Amino acid sequence: MIISASRRTDIPALYAEWFLNRIRAGYCTVPNPFNSKQISHVPLGPQDVDVIVFWTRNPQPMLPRLEELDRRDYRYYFQFTVMDNPRELDAKTPPLSASIRMFKTLAEMIGPDKVVWRYDPIVFSRVTDVPFHVEKYRQIAASLRGSTRRSVISIMDVYAKASGRLRKLAGRGIVCEDPTRYLADLIPALAQIAASADMEIVSCAEPFDLRPYGVSPGKCVDNDLIERVFHFTPTATKDPAQRELCGCVVSKDIGMYDTCLFGCQYCYATSSFERARVNYASHNPLSPSLIETRK
């Protein structure tokens, strides 16, 4: 079984203590996002877990805990988002200098094949136009050269949970624009920058065919990467719980929605920043579930 930790929240940044407690206990519980009374029991013993995929904007709280994962013979890799959007879009993401420093530290600890750089989602707006993204991507790629082998990009999708927040941004003059007219200008430039930094560049669940621009569809939970890096063959079955355009193979997500504090305006996993703060405040690192559901 592949564990996703997590698409729904930033476990390394916010819930690292809980995660290690669950590793030591050998299991966690995960309420169904659509029916909180339905609880899944997820075994987390080394014999049960093939690979852990971490998703994060700040792995720092997890770094001192990686030695224990290694000692217990867990395999893992990181999907690490590094961007430098204005605070109007990403209110609480770590400063770029700190993200780059953490990325390099993590790569030195576990190797560049196990740290994937995510530059996503790409938002086109008055304050984040094509020149903005080209310059930011170039700056970050140059800084991360040698610390990763792969860059993942995607264009922002407007999810129901984020649509109200994005409309408010539009009302303040920060207009999130139709991406289709910008792809031919942006994507080839990113592909060229990635190649010059010795990085493979792939897309994530894109409705647009970016292959003519030099970007192939990718998988974030990637059986090919797992086989190459960890030398064993996991399932190659597409995860039916993910979107049709998502190429990820089957995994079990152990996170919960409305628990992340980063406050990204476009986030599909947070319907209410206030609810996320309340949930975080009630978090018990000794609980089997990330957040104990009310009965």
C-alpha cells in the first residue's frame, strides 16, 4: 500500500508529531470526507506500507523525524511546492529563501531523486503574468539545480471550495485570467529552463495537452519513479478515487480537509480558513485520526 501524506493537508509542516505517533502505533484512522461516521482503519506498519508520499510547503518539522523512519525501514519521497507568489495568493507560505534552503537540506539528507519540485498551481492574474512566472521559475530552478531531478507544473483549476475566495480577489482587482491564451508563451519557456537546470518537467492532471510545448503528463504518486528509486515494483493501477486526468497510481490518503493553515486562495482542500484554524486548534497529536470527528 502507498500512503499519501497528504493531498488534503500539509502533514510534514503541521502534523509531523501526529504522523510519527501513528507510525509508532502502527495504524491511523481516517474519516470518510463525505461521511464522517464512516471510519477507515489504515495499517501503517513497515510490512504494510510500500512507500510514503509526502506533500508539503515546509518539511522542516519532519526533518528530525526522518531518521526514525529510516531506522524503521520505511521508503518515502517528497512532493515539495516551492513558489514565490504574492501574499494576496499565498498568505502564509514560507519565504522563498527559506523554502530553497529547506529543499537543499532535504535533498542532501535523502537524495535529489526523492525530492520533487512542484511549481503549481500556476495562477495567471494581474500580479502573476507570464513574465512573472518565467522569472520566478528561472530563479528557483537555478537555485535547486542538483537538488532535484524533476519539476511538476500545473495550471490552476477553479474548485468550488475556492471559487468564492477567487471572486473576492477579482473584486479587489487581482483578476485570475483564462490560462489558454498564455500557454504558448509560458510553457515552452519553462521547459527550456528546466532542461538547462537538468530537470525533467512534467504536468499534473492537466486538461491541456502540453506535449507540443515539451511537457509530458506526469504522475505524482508514480509507480515508475518508485521502481527506479526504490527498486521494487508497486501497483501500476490508476487511482479511481482521483480525477480522470490524474495519472497517479492507487494510494491511501491519511489527511483530512479543512486542516491546513497556509491560506492559499486557490486551495481545493480548504473550504474555510476559519474552520481550518479551529480544527488545527483542536488537534490532538495522540489521536488515531488527524482531527477527531464529532459524534
